[in-house]
Amino acid sequence: MDPLAVIRSESDRFAEVLAGADPQAPVPTCPGWDARDLLHHLAEVHAFWAQVLGSDVRDDEGVEALEQAAPPRPDGVEELLALRARATDALLEQLGALDDAEPRWSWWPPDQTVGFTRRMQTYEATLHRVDAELTAGLPPSPLDPEVAAGAVEHCVDVMWGYVPDWAQDDSTAVVELVATDTGDRWQVDVGRWHGTGPESGTEFDMARARRAGQEPDPALPTATVTGTARDLALWAWGRGPRSAVRIAGDADAVAAVDRLIEQGIQ
């Protein structure tokens, strides 16, 4: 997989689809957004990460400075399309010049490297291209199986795993995700975190999941989720129907998985 080629092709397809869509069409996978919001989002994301990489941002203060200096959002579709093109070019220029191991800020504390941004933007561009096609009333075009498997792995290792330091963390079950076309398997500890936010006083009860171990253990899973890498990726990221994958096993484990997916990815 060439991440830069994936980001380029998926971002260009994203823009091509939205250029012909109704600007006010709702985005079915991002409630409250219309096509213009989606177009601006990817442009903003690419511009932001290009600046993080290019300006060697390594801390929250640097990120805050970038956010405060962000230009106002354009209103017109043509302006948004031009902004997206420039932002993608800038992001790819930085990713092409930097090694994965070089330190840079990211929102995921365990991985403060360029490599995190490269992986995240590969999957973000791909899934937002799917959003664009759904917004335009088109069936999602294919996902490369290697990209799809990587997107599932990113959910397992990053997107589902947030637990605040102050929260109580409870495990419910170990579930195995099985990609029938690539042979990839992921064992995932699915559970919940809950408690009272120390600053807000708000009560939380949220689903979470994380890798159960580096090596699969046949004795651990009490449920399985089976499908092609594409179907697993779309399901995991909230872009595909539950019916596209086969979920079987213990009722509590299945319910925990369903809750995780229904909660969605922010």
C-alpha cells in the first residue's frame, strides 16, 4: 500500500463526487452535516495536518496557535473545492518529505509521530470518500483490501480505545473480527468506561474496545464478527450496515459489540 497514492486518489474522488452533488444534500453518515460541511471538513483536516507537520508542532500550545490562525470558512462550493485541492497538495508534500519516526503532535497520546498522521489520513480520506458517495446517492466504490484491513486495525488500536484516566474501565467480552478475504484476524476486548467527569461533574457510560493481545488465542473469543475486509471496515467506521457482516456468539458479547458500533466514531 502506498499511503500517499491512497490519500491522493481518495481525496480527488471525494472532491469529484461532491462537485456534482447538491450542496445542501445531507450527509447520511455524519448527522447534521450537508455536502458543503463535508467538503470543508476534509479541506480543513488536510490544511491543519499539513501545518502540524510543516511547522514541527509537538505540543498543545502549538496546536492552539494553528487553530487560532485558521482562516474563515469559504461559502461557495468552487472556493471549497480549490481550498481542498491546495490543502491536499500541502499535506502530501509534507508526508512525502518526512519519515514516519519523526516526532509530531497528534491527538492520540501513545503515538506522537508523523507515522500516526500518515495512517490516520489514509483511512480518513478513504472513509470520507465513502461519505461523499453516499451523500450523492451513489453506491460506495471499492476499497482496496489492504486499506480496508488497515482501517479495521486502526479502529482496534486507536479509534475505539479512548478511556479517561479517571474512569472505571470494565471488560465485557473478547470478540474476534475475521476478514474472510485477507485472512486478517483481530481479537478485541470490548467493554465500557464510566464515572463522573472531575471537571464537568457529568456522568459518563461509554462503550470502548481495544486489542486483546498481539497473538490471537482460540480460547478467548465468545463472539465473532465475520466479513470481507471492506465490509468489516465500513461496518466498524459506521459506513456500512450490520447485515453486511455476520455476528455470532454469546448474547452479552454481541450486545456489547452492537453498542460499540451504535455509539459511533467521532
